Amino acid sequence: MILQQLINGLTLGSLYALIALGYTMVYGVLLMINFAHSEILMVGAFVACLLLRVTWIAQGGFLGLFIAISGALAVSAVLAILVERLAYRPLRRAARLTPLISAIGVSIFLQNAVFLLISNESIAVPEIFSTTPWHWGTVEVHPIQLLILFVTLGLLLGLHLFVNRTRLGTAIRAISQDSATASLMGIPVNKMIALTFFIGGGLGGIAGALNGLYYGSIKYNMGFVPGMKAFTAAVLGGIGNVSGAMAGGFLLGLIESLAAGLIPNGSDWKDVIAFSLLILVLLFRPSGLFGKHVAEKV
């Protein structure tokens, strides 16, 4: 039982980690919570579903899957750049609360746009994987779970190397520390911020596509709960810390799955446990488990 819940927790934690990276990268650069990120995830899920519903793609095996996930990545990444350019960049010098209100407005706009233009009902995602699980003793492992885990680990490794081993990653880290000084050193701040939104949006789109494949259906408001859980994971690990967001996502997924499997009626309490954990972290370690307290500059 415990091993089964660990596998389920790793799957869930993989999705949380991918989404949490979008929050933590934007916060690390702009010190702003992008609450529209959950709707970018939702758009990615709808794009992937649309591509999978095209007959020749749905019958194309892993090629079709690759096209669907790539399409979700591309559309979500471009959408994130548009959101940054239209809703956040003009407010960059405004009071801290103003961009937050703008982010909530963008979230409501995107959610209602899909509600009105596409559907207000759940939409089934084409099944491209066998529903028969693999059995290892008493443990069941579904193919989609392995896909989610391997794709997530590959993306997390790639992002870690990008941020820490490339010139663009170094530029992004420089802007997160001091954007004014970075600009004086010749770093194009606006382009690097747009790149940050591009990467975060792309990861959110992939997470949305994988979420739809895992649960089998998508809906216009599907991003809210995973988005809030991923935000919890980002805070748990230390928002603004890429490695912390990864660890926080996996940790939250494991805690939820273990609670659902080991506590009586645990599935009814898992959301309570997750958000109670957020409150406890904010009360006793606001910088997160892996974050560092940074003195505010005046």
C-alpha cells in the first residue's frame, strides 16, 4: 500500500513541480506572483486535447503525443509572453499590489474566454495509452505515470542546467539579484524577463497536457486547484528557488498521496492537509524549506 502511494505521489508531485517552476521563476525575477499561470496551464491542456482529437495525430502513436505536447508548450509559452507584455510590463514600476490585481484579472479573463468560446463542460481527452496497468507484485504502474515522471525529470534536469550552466541562465540570475545593475552591464532586462515567462509558460503548458492525459478530461476551470497546489509547493520549497520548487512539488505530491492512502477518508482531507501545510510554512518558515532569507533593499 505504501509503495503504491509513493508511486502515485511521485506522479502527482511531478505535475506540481512543473507548474511550481512557472511561479518561482517569475517571482525570482520580478518578485511578483503570476496568478494567471494556472490558466496558461489550462490553455495548454486544451491545445493538446485539440491536437490529439485530429484523427491522423491521434492514430500517430508517440509522434502524435510529441506533436500534442509540443503544441501545448508553444502556445502556452507565446501566451505567457503576451500576458507579460500587455498586462505586467506596463505595471512594472507600479505599487506591488497593482500587478497582483492585474494577474488575477488576466486569470479571470482567460478562464471566461475558454468558458464562452469553447465549453463550460468537461471535455474527454483521447486515450492514447493502454488502461491496463503493469503489475509488480501488488503495485500497479500505468504507462502515463511513467511518461509523466520521465518527462518531468528530463525537463527539470534541462532547466537546472540551463539556469546554472548557460549565459542566458546567468543573465536571468543576475536580473533576479539586481535588475538595475544587470542593465548597466549590458544585459537586456526586458528580453530576459520575456524569456523567463516563455520558459515558465512552456512548462505550464506541458504540465497541462500531461494533467489532461492523466485524469482523462479537461475543463475551463481545471487550472485553479493544481495552480494553488503548485503555488503551495513553490512556497514550501522556497519561492524564487528553482531547486526548492522542484523539491516542494515532489514533497507535496507525496504528502497528499500518503494522506489519501493511509488516513481514513484521506482523499477528502488531502486539500485541507495541503493548504494547512502552506499556512504552517508561512507562519514558521516564510522563506521555505530550501529558501534563504534575503534582506529587503531600501
